[in-house]
Amino acid sequence: MNNYQRRILQSGLRRRITVFFATVLLFLAASFASAQEGRLVREKVHGTSLEKTSTGESADRFVSIYLPPSYDTAPNKRYPVVYLLHGITGTDQDWTNAWRKGEAWQNLPDIMNRGIAEKRFGEMIIVMPDAKTNWGGSFYTNSTVTGNWEDFIFKDLVSYVDGKYRTLARATSRGLAGHSMGGYGAIKIGMKHPDVYSVIYGINPAVLDWGRDLTIENPSFRFLATNKITSPEEALKGGIYAIGAIVVAQAFSPNPEKPPLFIDLPFAVVDGKMQPAEPAFSKWQENMPVHMVEKYASNLRKLRGFRFDSGYEDEFTHIPPSARALSAALTARGIAHVFEEYNGDHRNRMMGRMGRLANEVLPYFWLLLDADK
Amino acid sequence: MNNYQRRILQSGLRRRITVFFATVLLFLAASFASAQEGRLVREKVHGTSLEKTSTGESADRFVSIYLPPSYDTAPNKRYPVVYLLHGITGTDQDWTNAWRKGEAWQNLPDIMNRGIAEKRFGEMIIVMPDAKTNWGGSFYTNSTVTGNWEDFIFKDLVSYVDGKYRTLARATSRGLAGHSMGGYGAIKIGMKHPDVYSVIYGINPAVLDWGRDLTIENPSFRFLATNKITSPEEALKGGIYAIGAIVVAQAFSPNPEKPPLFIDLPFAVVDGKMQPAEPAFSKWQENMPVHMVEKYASNLRKLRGFRFDSGYEDEFTHIPPSARALSAALTARGIAHVFEEYNGDHRNRMMGRMGRLANEVLPYFWLLLDADK
Amino acid sequence: MNNYQRRILQSGLRRRITVFFATVLLFLAASFASAQEGRLVREKVHGTSLEKTSTGESADRFVSIYLPPSYDTAPNKRYPVVYLLHGITGTDQDWTNAWRKGEAWQNLPDIMNRGIAEKRFGEMIIVMPDAKTNWGGSFYTNSTVTGNWEDFIFKDLVSYVDGKYRTLARATSRGLAGHSMGGYGAIKIGMKHPDVYSVIYGINPAVLDWGRDLTIENPSFRFLATNKITSPEEALKGGIYAIGAIVVAQAFSPNPEKPPLFIDLPFAVVDGKMQPAEPAFSKWQENMPVHMVEKYASNLRKLRGFRFDSGYEDEFTHIPPSARALSAALTARGIAHVFEEYNGDHRNRMMGRMGRLANEVLPYFWLLLDADK
Amino acid sequence: MNNYQRRILQSGLRRRITVFFATVLLFLAASFASAQEGRLVREKVHGTSLEKTSTGESADRFVSIYLPPSYDTAPNKRYPVVYLLHGITGTDQDWTNAWRKGEAWQNLPDIMNRGIAEKRFGEMIIVMPDAKTNWGGSFYTNSTVTGNWEDFIFKDLVSYVDGKYRTLARATSRGLAGHSMGGYGAIKIGMKHPDVYSVIYGINPAVLDWGRDLTIENPSFRFLATNKITSPEEALKGGIYAIGAIVVAQAFSPNPEKPPLFIDLPFAVVDGKMQPAEPAFSKWQENMPVHMVEKYASNLRKLRGFRFDSGYEDEFTHIPPSARALSAALTARGIAHVFEEYNGDHRNRMMGRMGRLANEVLPYFWLLLDADK
């Protein structure tokens, strides 16, 4: 190649040739890519953290795992992993069943397949554990009665997944998200274990702080304080909040000495009036992320990404103001985060082609997690 | 009186006579009452709690005292007392000067005179101390550099007033209110000393919690962290928030070893970035009432009345959300209180015939404080 | 009386004597006053405005009227009047029955008696009509199917009351208030008839504007659009909002040609999707006070007092944001008003010694209405 | 190929081969792509809609145009176009100058280059007109004094761009966005011309409705009503809102008979008090999008995408509540849209790698506009 040729290449030809090939290749790649789908497996993972519980939980938990399209054909490729935590009374299958039958973009595997095909985000492994306890939900918390769910999530499960699948087994390629109770779990476990997860997303996260439907004024607390409950069915007579209060108490203020619920309640009737009851009230508050920011501020600074959202028409009315309170507590300290309130409720904006999983949650992880790109 | 007469009286006559006399008497009383005005005195009160301060505060403080119309003519009558605390950079004369010249209902004595005459509330003594420090405000807090202002308010001043004036010297007849910094003071001192005051009203109370203009993002903190300030005039170059931050720091995170400001700041520049700085950050938070509710919950339950408000267009933008947060923290625990957000800003709804002092604050104290009625 | 005596009197003696007598008289008056109670009557008022309705409403309506303590004994005294409008599915007896059995301050007559005795406000006549239609509520609106309720309230009823009772029969002594649907009625009728009422108070007023639970997304609209309803019982299967939508439609978008509901609905299913349906949608909006401010701005300026409030935990979730929107629309134009959001829900702060009727609503009318004081 | 081979291919081999090639090709394409940058041109566009204005605007406007990386090397390729409108007192160069010097992702061309390279979105042409008038801003509105800016944007400019550049010249490939005053323009022009643009994004859009700093209470209105202003410099003495009010008035309530401002003001002093002044007040309101929804509802339904956002700490305090009001008005009618409030202010979250332009605005257009993908 002589000088003249060099100058030409330097002044544009090389660029044009490059672009020509790139265009051709991209076109071919896109054509092929649309044929690809990931694979969903469901298996049982033993949680040593969940053995011997007062409430008789199974320590062998279902886990649904989405493996991206190239997983079976690129045998040396490793992938970032996002752990996705379901809400109260749900299971891993909340994510894998279609929310609206017969429509596209209505469950996690379909969103992954389509989102990857449309290049909204790249190939990631998604891990969805089942954290439904016998009373309805673990709140992803270490409890002396329902098991050490925080440990199960960040230790047992991560260890199992990294051991069995071709993950990028490092925090910078590992994210944690969840919805409602799962959003709570993502935020709480995230702020405690930045060495395990580097990116956190809480979707409509519950129980970040007291407020609205989560105060002494919720009649479910009086119902629980004044009725003898022996089964979830009986609890439901006090409304869904009665079930909610029981599982939160089993997580935050467990009491192995008090069958069959094994809880201390945060409120009691004193002189005919509802009042906070210790130690449970303080234990609840200590487990609310707004009140954990101070303690875990330096951890939160280590995260690459911390994001959460709230539909301002959420029917669980404590969520919007407590999510704002979490943002305020973070902002006060200059802890970087993204918080969005949007026109929606607890569930109606998650799924779908224009939904937040496809457009906000998954692209956020793809943007911030290290992949073998 | 025969039976017939008795029946008549029982069936209405007695009532009519009673009403006739009552009407006559009320008419006469009202005629006289309109001629009456209270009396304003201003004197100096020595505060042993304020001696020997790093910032050279005077321990002899002006106090304006409103004595109600009958004070000089009813020599055995005793009165309930409301202590009224001014805001930052203000003095006792904030309350006694006319807010709008030439108009009625524009200062505290005029509001008292007119409100008593119109029977909106009854005769009370109002005590207005001067808590302006050399840098601009005490935040009514015990400080190792500006003096023990909380002690001055609830001990020295109460003792002086009860000793010199014909007060009803008991908590059930003693109230505490304030505006902005003074609203902060009323709420904080109120939740610590329910044995001294039984009714509390915070008007547009400041610094209840972090948020909006009270976070690390306020550029005044960077200004203070990166400039050597030696006088209030220099501080003002960083905006009014710079003065505010200094006096809050002198109250919450004082440091006698660091002239001339004698403060630790809650934020510092680390690696070019603003970050919380301990111990000051935690000390600030510990002094914010939203974070004090847990500790003083049982005190708060002892109050007869606890009320605060916020104009939702307040230019100090942390006030509305932090006032809501205080209400949420109280509601969570079932602590009775009244909280109102209203269409107004930091000052435009306080004074005037339709203002909140005349229609909300003073009637609230009159309703709840014991008087010799 | 010589000069010396004159000087003494001028310098204080006269004042002391005056005060002495006033004190004595007030004491006597207060002793008598506590013995007095008002009287409640309930009678039927014929509404020519309500004759010949499609829905078969009775044109003879119950009206409860509270006459203050002196009414029977001061035969020449005339009183200011406050009209008080009940909410949906309610009647005049919402105000007169005790909200909490066995407790004081739990209905309007008791609040009046006690409030007058405590001098929170003076003697007023309170008029409480029954505006419950056969489907559940009139929305105090002129309708071609349920009758001209606006006319009934501001013409028939006022004319009847002024004709029969010793009222101060002028706008400056006449106020209008209401709760929920009644708050809507008070605000709407108030902004249309400042020549009849000079002071307006809307308590948790409903349907001020679209929003939250009052949008196309409320499933009750789909229920109504897709089911044939022939009775209130059937409507209730679609939830209370289904009943609400029917009565609002009977008021705002009536259609005499369409038995048995006689309504046009504001939404219809088009291509399987809910969409606004004209003319009903526009008629609804035209009847929402936020959208009426522009038209009635000059009327609103004529009012002596315009106030409304909202508990920010109201379970009818459109109320808080639409009340804020009304305040914003008024503020934009400089129309004086008072708006407060408070810590409470749709009903829990109205009654009681510390409730808003006793402390906000009734004192507001007493303050602003002309009485023979 | 025999049947056996066919079965093998059908059962997996074909897929693996496909994936292998796709992977290779994608890798190659990605390597080349990173070398590419787009090109920025700035030229003048004549606006016949802007000729002969009272305020002497130039009808030849600067327009900055970003052409994506492949534009010069793929001579037959056509691209979707996004029009991007700047805010008050700004120009097209607001978008092209670096917001933070020396940092990446700090202007539109850099965000495009990097975003395309990272595959966050694909190649689009971005058109940024200069709409700064002599007084500071056009508000993208047809005005009898400053010119027909709406026409310039949707007719002259679109015609020019489609004529000169290789655009996909159809609504389904054309989007419109803007910030602040530009967000206003995007929403207003978007709801009027769905045949021209199919996707709309308003970033912190201003003047959607009255509220907070945009009411009669803003002292700038009194300043303008009581001072003779002859230049922008003089106007600025009344604060930035004075300039804002002038340009809004030149857009919404122009008056060619009134030099030098050529406006009617929406408020005037009457009897010493500020009051709405017609016809300007109504004209302003008619131009506010919240009040335009009813009229343009069917247009809004034609849009593929309608999205807007608001930083809830926006210093222009009418923006957050009026953006919520717009969402409520849309929701009431079932008009699909996305609205988000986020933790940020008027500008601090737009730029940057994690900013909203790169993560929300541009991917939204790429998702919804038709490209030759």
C-alpha cells in the first residue's frame, strides 16, 4: 500500500468499506437473530439456610431460570445474571406465566426473547426463586421462624447458580430486582450485600416505611390483635392486609415460642386503644429500608446502580409516599439513585411491549452490568 | 308557688327568664368588652443557660409579653400562657411589629385584642422571647457554643414568667408555638417536655427532616465547605441557606474548638465530591423531629394537643414533605395530632383577620389549655 | 365629679369598674348558657322543582332543622342560617344521628349545642335537607330525569325556611356547606348563586374533576357499559362506584328516553376498548367545578368566604388531587379561598370535639355571616 | 440432503449454525461500529411563516441537524427524524454545546454517537431549530406579532428537512420532542398534528396549566402591569418570570397595536388589586395543553407514543403539578400515555450517560418510530 492509498483510506474509504461490511453483517445477524429463543428451566435448589423452620417450610425451593438464546450453542460464553424476586402470595411462576393470555410480552421469558431480538438489551440469565412460605411470603428476610431467606437468596442460591450455570460470577455482572415484597427484598438485600450484587432495581417496592395503609390505623392490625388466628384462611377474614401483617411479622418480629403464627405483633390493644407494642414495633421499623439508609450508606455508595419506582395510583397506598421518602433519604446524603413515579398502579405497567420490565428494568441491568460484550 | 306555677316554670318560663337575663348580661358584657385592650411589655430576662458561650451571646434576652385586657383590673385572676417562638434571623419583635402597616390583625397584640373582643378565644398571656444569636438563630437547642437555648426556653424563661406574672403555672395551662425555626423549636421542646407544656403548635416548622432544599445538593453546603467564612456578611454571599446552615450547625453539631464559626459541617468535599461528614451528619439527623418520634413517642402521647401545618407553596421546599413525613411517623404509631397543608407559603397566611394565628393557632390553645373559665 | 376624679377615671378606674362588671356579667351569662339546648325539627317541604320526575322521586322532602337555644325564648331574634348537604346514599339524618353512639359531639345538633355553650360559635339555624333519590343521590343538580335539585335547594327550600322561621333572610347571613356529594353541591350551587349564599364550605367535596378513581379506568364504568341494570341492587354488583356513576349520570347526563336508568354514560366500549362517549362525557366535565371556575369567576369573587378541605387519605382517591386542582384554578385567578388538606380520610375527622365541623366549618360560618351580634 | 439430514437440521443443527454465524457477524459488526461518528451541520432555513413580524424576527433561522454515522456512506439509506425543541432564552445550540465541559454524553451529538455505538437506539436524524425570538422565545405558537412558529415547525421546517435530507418522510418515522418551552411546543404541536408526527416526548414541559409560580400571585405580573417596559433588559428587572410572561403573551395574547411589547397581559391592577384581564387570560388558558385535551382527544388517540416527564424538584414549580394534571386529563379519557416524575430538577437529569435523553427520550423514539431496520 502506497502513500496515496493510505491517504485515501485515512480520509474516508476505509470508513466506507467498514460501514458497508458492518451494514451487511448487521443485516444478516438481525435476520438470524429473530429465529432464536432462550430456554426456561425449573428445578429445585436446596437451601441450607431454610432448614428446620418453626413454620415447616420446605428447604427445597423451586427456581425458574431463563437461559438466553445463545446459551446452548455458545458453550464457552458466560452471562450476567439478574435475580428476580416475586411478591407476596406469589411464586417464581408469577414471572413465567403469561399475565395476559394470548398476548406477547406477557411474561419474563417472552420479554427476554423479544427484547434481545429487538436489541433493547443483551443476553442475560434471569433467576427467579420461589419464596412463598406456608403463610404466604418470606419477605426475603432472615427469620428465626420461617428460615434465613436473605441468606438463601444471596448465598445458597447464588452459589448454586454460579456453580451450575455459565454465569459471570462476580458482583459487577450480578443484579437483583423484585416486585412489591420482592422489591423490598431487592432493596434490602442490595444495601446489605454490594459485594454480591452491583445493580439493584425495586419495582413498586413494599414496606419501605410506615405510611397510609401501613400504620396502626389499618383495621387488620386490630383484627389480628383481637382474634385467634390458626390458619391463612382465617387470617384472610381480616383482609389481605391480615395475611400481609402475619408474614411481615414472621420476617421482622418472629417469635418461635408462639405457635401457630410464631409472631409478635407491632400493635396491641391497650385500654381499648391500639398502641405500638415492643419489641415488635421497633423491629419492624429497623427492617424498613428508609430507616436502614443511615446504617448502610457506605454500602449504597458502592453500588453501580440503584433504582426504584412507584406507580402513583398504587392500591397499596404506603408505597408511593414511602418510595419518595427513600429517595429523599438517599438524596440527603448524595447517594446516587434513580427514582420514578409513573402513571400506573401496582401491576398494570409492568408487562407488555411498552411496559417497564421491557423498557426500564431489563435495559437498566444490561446498561450497568458487565457482560462479555 | 303552687303546682300550676311550677308546671309553667318547668315547661318553659324559667328557661325564658334565664335566657332573658343571659341575653341582657351578654349584651352588656359585650359592650364593655370592646373597650378593652391588653398591654405589651418588653423586658430583659437573664438566662443562666446562656452564660459563657463561644459565640459571645448575651445572656440577657429581650422578651415581649402580652398581658390580656383584664390583667391590670382583675388582680387575682390567673391566665394560661402561650410561648411563641420566632424564626431565623428574627427576634421577639417579629411578632409585635405590624406585618402590614396600617392594617388590622397584623401583629400578635392586635390579634389578641381583636380575637378576645370577638370571642374567638379568651384571655391568655403570650410570651415572645428573642432567640436571635450573633449568627442569626439559636434553633432553640442546647449547644456547647451558642448556649443552652432549650433550657433557657423551658426552664429559665418559664420560671421567670411564672415568678413575675399571674400565670396558671402548670403544664395543662401552658402552650408552646413557633414559626419556621420557631416551629422546629416548639415541636422539639414540646416532645421533650410534656411535663412543662401540654399543647404544641408548629407553624410552617423547619428542619423536621432532610429533603428538597435541605440536602447535600443545596449549593450552600459546598460554598461553606470550600470557603473560609469569618462573618455573617461573608456567609450571606453563599445565600440565605449558608447562614441557615451555620446556625443549624451551631445548634446541632457545634465544635468549640473551631472558631470563628464553631461548627462541624454535615457535608464535606471528598475526592471533589460532596459527601456526608460525621459526626455532624448524624447529629443533624438526631435533632430532626421525624427521627425523634420513636424516642419520644411516650412523651408525645402525654400531650393534650399536637398540631402543625405547612403552606404547600412554602419557598423552603423541605418543609411540606418533611411535615407530611412527621405526620406519617405519628400516624404509624397512633399518636394523635392534627396536620394541615394549606394554600399558602411560608408567611402569607399567618396574619390578618382570616389568618391562621387568629383562626387556627390561638383558638387551638384556648380550646385545649385550662383557663379559669 | 371634679377634675381629679375625672383624671383617675380616665387613667384606669373607669376601666377597672367596667371590667369588674363585665366579668361578673360574663360569669352569670356563662352559668345560664350551659343550661340551654337547641331544638331539632323534622318536617316535609314540598319542592315544585321536583315534581314529575322520570325516576319517580317524591317532591315532598324531609328536612331536619336545628333551631338554636334561644329560638323559643327570644321571639324577635333572627338568626343566620347554614344549609348543610349530605353525601351519596345518605339523607338529612346522616347529620342528626350519632356517628359514634354514646359519645358527645357526634351529631350536628349536639355539636351546635356544645359549640354554642363553649362559645366556639354563636347561634345559627342549620337546615339539612334530604336529597336521596331513588337511585341514591341527587348531586344537587338540575336534571331532566330526577328533578331540579339545584332549584329545590336554592329556591324552594330557602323560600320555605325564610318563610317559616325567623331567619336573617339575606345572602350575608346565609351559608351553604356539604360533605362529599354535598360538598360538590355546596361548591357548585355556591358559585352559581352568590346572591343567595355568601359563605361556602365544601367538606371532602366529590367530583370536582376527573382523576384517580374517577376515570375511564374505574372498572365500574365497564360494568355499566356491558351489563343491563334495572335496579340499585343489580348496580351494586358493580361496586359502590356503579351506583355512584348512575346517580352522577342522572344528574349530569340524564336521558328521559332511556328507562330504567334514564342516563347516557360518559364511556362506552368501542372495538372492545373503553372510550369517552359524547355527549355525556362533555356534560360531566361541564358540571365539574374545576371546569366551572372560568365561567363563574366573577360570582366567586362576590363570596365573602369560600373554603374547602380534603383528608389526604380519602378513600375516594380523586378527591385530594381534584381539590388541589380547584385551589390551583382559583389561585391562578386570584380568587380568595381557603383550602386545607389534613391527616384524615373521608369521614374520620368530621365529628368529635376536635373534629372539623366543630373547629373549622361552623366557626367559619359564624365568623363570616352577619348575625344580630 | 436426505430425510435424516433434514430432521437433524430441523431439530437443532440449523439453529446452531445460524447462531454461530450470527455471533461471528455481530462481533464483527460491533467492532467496526465503534469507529463511527455522526456529523453535525448548521444551516439557515427560511420560514415563510415567520415573515413580517411586529417584533422584527428574522425569518431565516439557524437549524442544527445531526446526521447519523452511516449517513455519508450509505447513500440510499433513509432515516427516521426527531425534531428537538429548545427552551426559553435558548437556541439550537443548547443541544449542541457541551453542558459539562470535558465530559462525555454532554450534548446531543455525543449522546447520539455513543448511544448508537452502544446500541441503545439506532440511527436517527435529529433536527434542532433555533426558535429564540428577539424577546426570548417563540413558544412554538402562531402569533400575529412574533410569527407563525407552529407553522414554521410543522410545515416549513419539515418540508425543508424532508426535501434536503434522506429522511423517512412520513409521520410514522417522525417524532417531536422538546425541553421546557420546547416540551410545551412538542406537546401542543403534537396534539394538533398527528398526521405529521407520530411520537411525542415532552421533557419538563412548561405552561401545561396554571399553578404555583404561574398564577396571578407571581409578582412579575404586577411588575409588568405597573411598569413601562421597553426592552428585555428592563423586563429582567422584574425577574426571569417577567421575560417569560412577555414571551408567553407574545405567543398567546399578542396585540399588534401595542408596541413595543405587542401584548395583552392576562392580569391587570383593578382597584389596587391584581385581577384576570380579558381577553388575554382566556387566551392563555386556551393555549395550555391541559385545557386542550378535550378538543384534541381524537388526535391524541392517533399518536403511536405520547410521553412526558417532570423532575419533582423542578424550580419552575408549576411544572410538576401541571404535568400531573395533564396525565389525569388523559387518563380520564383513556388516552394512552407515559408520564414519569423523577428525582431531579429542571435540567440536572437530562444529559449524561445515565441521563434521560440517552436512556428514556431517544430509546423511546427508536422503539416507536419506523426505521429501515
